[in-house]
Amino acid sequence: MAEGKISCEEFVKKAIVSLRKEPYKGIHTVFSGFNEAFKKYYEGAADPIEVTNQLAKEGKIVIRPVRGGVMLYLPEDAPAQATKSEEALKKMGL
């Protein structure tokens, strides 16, 4: 990590808060410019996909797949994700 730069975790959390647009609670990694900003800030020394996946594994952020990429959320802002079977049963009225 380059000296004087914030940690990857701080960068990701700051990006989620700063780049999200109301009423949304998360950011799209591609359309928000997050991926490019991450690569530019860390000058290729860190991969945004690896970093965000690791942070998600540690429970520090939540990742939801969407068309064209993924959405990043802070854990307290992440929407609940129902399973496909739960959705199917609900639609069937069961």
C-alpha cells in the first residue's frame, strides 16, 4: 500500500457513503465509477474485486449481484435477500 493512503476498507466504506444516490443505500461498482476510482487511487496495487469480496467475507460490507456488476452496501443498509424458493412459495400463496 502506498504511504499516506487510506486503507482499502476505509476507501470502500467511504465510497459507498459518498457515491450512493438517494433513495439508494448502495452503489453499483461499475456505474458509480467505484472500480475505476479504486484502481486509480491504489495505482493497480490492489484489485477492487478481490478487496470487496474479502470485505464481504469478513462481514464488513454486503455484495448483491445485479445486471452489469454488483451493488455494494454497508451491512446495516443492505436489503434483505429472500431465497428463490421463498419467493416462489409467496407468489403461489403457500
